[in-house]
Amino acid sequence: MSFRVVRSSKFRHVFGQALKREQCYDNIRVSKSSWDSTFCAVNPKFLAIIVESAGGGAFIVLPHNKVGRIAADHALVGGHKGPVLDIAWCPHNDNVIASGSEDCVVKVWQIPDGGLSRTLTEPVVDLVYHQRRVGLVLWHPSALNVLLTAGSDNLIVIWNVGTGEVLVRIDCHPDTIYSACWNWDGSQLVTTCKDKKIRILNPRNGEVLNEALAHEGSKATRAIFLRHGLIFTTGFNRSSERQYSLRAPDALGDPIVMVDLDTSNGVMFPLYDPDTNLIYLCGKGDSVIRYFEVTPEQPFVHYINQFQTPDSQRAIGMIPKRGCDVSTCEVARFYRLNNSGLCQVISMTVPRKSELFQEDLYPDTLADEASISAEDWISGVDADPQLISLKDRVFLVQGGYVSQAQSTTLTVTKKSNVLDKMAPKSGSTGGKTLSAGSAGGASTNGSPVTVNNGTGGSAGGTSSPANNGTQQITIGGVSEQQFGELRTKFEEEFRKLKAIIVKHENRIRSLEATVKAMSDRGLSEVDGALVAPAAASTGTSPSPAPPSSLPPASDDGTQQPHMVGDGSGHYRNSSTLEPDEV
């Protein structure tokens, strides 16, 4: 007699359920770009989707409670000059989002609470370095204001968004970079490239720690770091069949698991939940979402189930665990867009009869607070992300959980530029950075911009807190008060200059009027004397006007009013005569 042993797992019965249409989002014109991206990013406050936009690139940002049909003229985030290719929410500030575009610029935006009331075109920071389109943006999991970008120029650039400076430039890829992912504490980086190789890098100096062939197929591949150090990849084999693999970092060329799934052209995006070790595979153009559990026992990657939909998906996003509803045992929530413009909300739930908090389903999850600053990270400090418990936290309907930390606002502080006339009094930030002029800062005058979220260290010492808690802004070594005094002085000088110009303009107009009046009387000036024009009929030469018709000079050298005689010895001022009397 044989017995079949069923694997014991609390996630074996996870099932997906789509919300009703009135609880979803409709009439969204999702981007038609051929770039392999999820086109969607979600956090506990907002839903962001890359959309079609004329005259540049844009994406829409919606609060979770703004469900239903979206107006065609809804406010967008539209400051890019080319189509937007990738977006990513900052894990440490739910109001900050980064976007990469075909215009080679990375922009960081501040979204107000409640969403946008009008189109947003002014970013907080412009990050300019890439020479070709930027198709990947990725935030550091534990360091504040550290952003990774990758472009079609085969470069990976790591930024300190707080100062607008480049921390590290990695140039080890011979072709287009498909994906990148940080490990749990942000000390290593895994990338996939068009040359079919997977690489593990040291992100601080760009050193390649290990590399191997990922998948034999020529189509795009993806790789992610799991919480305990293993690497999960998706790709294609030589027959263009989709497959996934599980690898150890020290043996990249020898996969622990390599499984063929099906035959399809769509690239599979692995979406990972580090709390439950569940991996959701979502392919562009697919109508299913497959989910697997990674465990230490054979076969290590266990297929659980799949969620089937009648239509294919164009974009998909996964909300962090802070946005899930623990009262219904929801372990994941997806926002899935199809070609008709419907954004469908799919809830993944573990069936439980008890309404109490299920501690085995909800271990401590990622918090919205940074562990270290960007300066500490580039100097060599590693730290695990901050964790929080979801127990006893206030849940908002379709709004996630309220953070225990106060809401933070991006504070912009301009740093000195190498082109400034006045040398800065404070030093620049440490680490492997480029100069402000070469890093391509964010302000309108080309200088980098410092963004402080209220957490982490200071960005270069260019701002100091005042007594009332506000920041004192220093520009090129000049304080804000001195800058205001200089501005007032320049405004006064401009006012005086304008008065002088107006005075001279009035004098010129007066002289022009006098000349015109003289020409109307038939007089002209020749060598300082007024003469009458020649008679056309007789051909006689003009004779000088009588001396009595010349206005006498005053003591100060100016001419007196012109006195005109009427032939009887009586004279009148010509300025008082009517035109027909002259």
C-alpha cells in the first residue's frame, strides 16, 4: 500500500479574487511602448500608471479611493519630453516617485496627499547623466535617497538624490541591461543583460563578483534576490520556451532548479513577497498569474496555483504588505491593466475562519523608514531594512495603513556650483562623487539640489536648522537674508535706471515734435540758420530768414520761444499759434 504525502503549507490554499468593477479603475490609456516594463507602481497611498500622452511622456497618479471611471482630462505627471519607460515609488516616503524616460532624464516628483488637482510639470530633482534612454529606476531598500538607474547606454548610475550627485558609475555591461535588483541589505546587486549573462556586482565600486549564463534564449530575462540570498530568474530557452530557475550566488552557472513553463512571447516579471517567500509570475500578454512558494526542501520552488482572467494583461503592479488588509487575511494585492483601459484589483487571500490577527501570515514587514543615510552607505555601512508589525495598526479602506512616523515633505536646498562666483563655505559630501557641474544637478541654474526627508543625515552641510525648526538656505556661500538684501538693492537700481530712460524718452519725443513743426512751416536748418525752401516756380535760391525770426538765446545757452511777426510790428509766440496760423 502506498501513501501520498501532501506538503504542509499555510499558503497551499491561497486564492485570488477580483474586486467588482465599481471598485476598480476604468478608462486608463496605458502606454503602448514596446519596452519591457510593468508600467505600474503601487504603494499604500497611490497607484501610478504610465499612460499614452501627446507631446512627451506622462504617467497618472491616483489615490486608492478614487475608483470608477477616470476622466479623460485627469491631471497627469507630465514633465518628460519623451515617453516614460519606468516608474518606482520611494520605499521611505510614500509621496515621492522617480521616473525614467526616453529623453535620457530621470526625474523625482513630490505628490501631494490626496493626489493631483492639476498637471504636474515641475519635478523636485532632475538627474541628468545618461546619454541614451533610461529604462530602469530602482530605489535602495535601506539607504535614504539612494536611487539606481540604468539606460540603453549600458551604464548603471547610482545617485544620491539628496544632493543630485552621482555616487557610483558602473560600466561592465557590453549590451542593454534588462533588470537589476538589490539584495536584502543593499550590499550586492544582481543584473541581467542582453548578452544572456547574469552578474552579481559590488554596487559601491562596480566590481563583478560572479557571472554566468542565465538562460540560453535571446529574449529578455529577469533576476531578483530572495530574502535569504538565493537568486530567482526568468527567461527563455533555445526553443523560446519560458522557464524559471533558482540559483545560489556562489554557483550561478549551476542552477538549483530549472523548470520549463510554456511557450509564449511575453516576458515574465517575478514579483516577490519577502515575508511569505511567495513569488508571483506575471507575463505581459498573459491572462494568468502563477504563484510559487520557495522552501528549503525539494523541489525548492513549489507551484501553488494560478489566477485566471479572460483577457490579457498589459501592465501590473503589486502593493507592499503595508497596504494589505489583515482583517481579511490578504497576503497580496495586484493592480492589473488590460488593453481596454480597465485596471482590475485582484486580492490574494488565505482562507481563515478566525477574524483575529494571524501572526503566522503577517511577520514583521518592511517599514517606510530608512536605516542609514546615503553618505553612510557609500562609505561602506550596510544595514537591514527597518521592520514594523502590522498588528494594531489603523487600516483605511483602500488606503493601506497609517504610518506611525509623521508625514514628511521634501525640502529642497540648493548646493553651490563650480560656476558660482562666490566659493562655498562648507565642504561637499564624501564618497565617490562627481563634481556638481559634471553630475548634472537638478536646479534651473545647473546646481544640484539637496532633498531632506527629515530622516537620515545632512546632505553636505549646506543647510543648517534655524531656531524655529526651519532650514537656513545657503546659495554659493551667501545666506538667505543677505541674498534678500542684494535683491532689494538691485531692484532699487533698476527702478532708478528705468526713471532715467523714461526721462530721456520724453525729451526725444519733444525734440521730434519740434522738428516736425519746423518742417510744417517750411523752414529748415542750414549751418545753424533757419532758411526758407526754394521757390519751385522761379528757381531762386533760398535766402536766409530774417534775424528777427530766429529765437534769441538765453543766458544759459538754450533757445527762447520763437516770436513770429505779422508785418505790423506786433510779435507773438509761435508755440501758441494754431497750425493754420503758422
